[in-house]
Amino acid sequence: MSGPLRYITVTAPDGEIIGYAWGSADDTGWIHRAASSTDAFRAGIDWFGRIRDAHRRGLTPAGVLELFSHEPGVGPVTEAPDMAALEELARIVTPADDRRLVDQLVPAGHPAWTWLAEAYDALTDADREVAWDGDGTLDDGDRADRTDREAAHRAAADGGAAGGGAAGGEPSGDGTVRTPVPGPAPVYSEQVQRVLRALQDLGAVTEEYRWMGHPLPEVPSSGRLSPADAVRAATALVCGERFHPGLVGDALHSGLLDAVVLSLRAWHAESAADGVSSAPCGRAEDGSGRQAPAVPVPRAAGGAPRPPQAPVRCRYCGGSPAVDVSFRAHRGLLVLLGFRRMDGPMCRMCGLGVHRALTTHTLCWGWWSPLSLVLFGPLTLVRNLLAVRRVARLAEPGPGLLGRRFDPGLPVHRRPRAYVALIPLVWVVGLIVVAVCAGG
């Protein structure tokens, strides 16, 4: 789709970006984030249904985005130059995505690491020569092994199927699903099958990576992959063999399978020595694939990895650091009382912007009823003052992931609306002074 469009960014409660809802002049749609978790992908399916239902009920695309932009975890409506720019945004891989894949691996003391080392070290040149069964059939023993392997692959591929196809086939360019067809089948040696089973046993084949629609990671000149890319490659090889017979054989000849095993073993050795798992960094936004320094993920007693702590991000711009605060506004008009509240988390910039706007509103309109004058107005101002002190202690936020952040604007004491309430106050004080003087 060419031409500009608008979109909103939807995030999960833990801060992970689920995907992007977009609207053009006459249509709406949803783009899943390519590297999102399985839970986020399922949540994205629900969001897609909600977006479509709202559009079918008669709301314009702009109205749909405006409606959902006020929900918790949804960013403001943002402009994009075209669909390609939004798709590029959805392809960004974050450090949290890599950590999630690495966390699928079993602890350093698990016997699956030994099984992988023994199976790989026992590979010979003869094992790397893959024979093909020309008529598409296997003998009983090989057929049983392949049946067991395919059952495991099918379970592991469910996550990838959710990313773009059904569990029993692969989506083609026209949207149909292509299922495996009988034909010449590769016959892998027992040692190669042991390596593949060990990769599954240690968690390198995971539904957290939706392998369909993603190219295989390329082997760098060093011959080593990052741990997360090794998991991606292992998942794609084992699951993709069902739909592309011979994929594992190609990896044996190209060195990709060797890179996967050696990279995982090297990471395991470092983790066992250090007592931490070094999660790799995510890719740069420009698609260069450069990796930043590894981020250590501490392990709890017994070697089990602790769940990664997602950074707290601003609800409105997606920047970090952020703190969970709430700001309030109050309006009083004789017996009519109005209250407003905006909740966080908020970064420093958005927090200051919300504080100054709501506090100025309260100073202007929060005194025009008896209860507002003696209770609700002062209480609102005190609460905002306590909240803004927490926000002011934050460092400047990093780049926003959800779009534009709030502009703090002028401080409260430099806004004329903050002094509107002084006009009637001065008038009342003047009346009292005149009355006192006249009485004297």
C-alpha cells in the first residue's frame, strides 16, 4: 500500500510491543511484530478482530484509531509515510526478544547438553553424506524414526504456524497452504538424528520463534552465531525439514548446523563457568545486524534462569526509564464537581507535561465550590506535587517506541491560567478591606 497512513502501537502489560493497528483513508488493518512472543501474537489476533469489528460497525479508520488510542497500553495516533515504513518498524528485534529465546534453553546442568556434545562429537564424514530414498519411501526402522521426529516437529512448529500458516502446511504467496507431498526423502544417519533430538531436548527448538516467513540466519565469517540466532536457526532447521526435505542436509554441507551446535556449546561453557546466561543484544534498527555487548541474565539457585525483568516503559511514548505515577485534575462549580485522572507509568518528559497541564487546570477551575475550596482543590494539588517529585528524579528518557511524547511546555508558575483564581480572590479581599475601612 502506497501513501501515508496513521497507526497506533499496542503494548502488553509487561511492556512488550504486541503490534500495530493502522488506518488509511478507507481501510484498517493490523501488523504483528515479527519477533513478538507467542502470548503477544495471540493477543494481536484478538486486537485484529477488535479493529475489524469497529470498522465494520461504521467507524471511519481515523475514528477506529482514535477510539482505541485511549485504552491502556496503546500509544497515540502516529503518522507513517507508507506501509513499508510500518512493516520495517514491525521487523525490529529488541534485546528482550533475544533474551526470551535464550531463556528457553535448559539450565547448564541439564544432561541434554551432554547428549548434544556426545552426538555432535561422534559425527563422521559418512554421517554428513545424506542419502535419498528415490521413491519417497523408507524402511520400517527409518520410517518409525522419522514419524517420531515429525511428531516432535509438528508440536514445535505450532508457534510458527500461528505466525502465518496452519499447523499442517506452509502458506504460499497467494495465501493458500501448501502441505508436504510424498516424494524423494532424505535418510539421515542415526548420529545426525541424535544431534537433532538433542537440540529439541535442550530447548533450542521452541514455539517462541515463529520460523515461517523468516530466512535462515547466515553463518558469519567467525563461524559462530549469537545464542538467540542459534535458537532461531535450530528451530527453522528442525521444523522446516517437514516442509523442505533436505534442509538439514543443506545445513550439514553449508556449516550452519555446525555453527548452531558450536555456538550453543560455547555459550553453555561460558554460562557454566560464570553462573549466568549472557543474553545477546537485539539487532540495530537500521537492519545492519550489529550486536551490542551481551547482557548478563542472573540464574537462581540450582541453575534455573530467573525470569527477565522487562524495563518499565512510559505508557504514552514508550520511553524508558519510567515510574508508575498518577496525576489528577479537579473542577468545582458551586455544587457540580468534576475529577480527572491520568495514570502511568510515565517517563520524565511525559510526566512533567501531564503534571503541568492538570495542575494548571486545577489552579484555574478547582476553587469554585465550597468543597473544592477547602478540600478537593488543595488535596489534588498536594497529590500532584508528591507525584511530580518522583518523575523529576528520573533521567532523560531514551527514544520513544510508541510515537511522540508529551511536551512539558512552560512551568506552572509561568502559565497565565494558573492565576485566574486570584482574580475573584483579590476582588473578595478588596471588598473586605473596603468594608473594614468604611466601618472604621
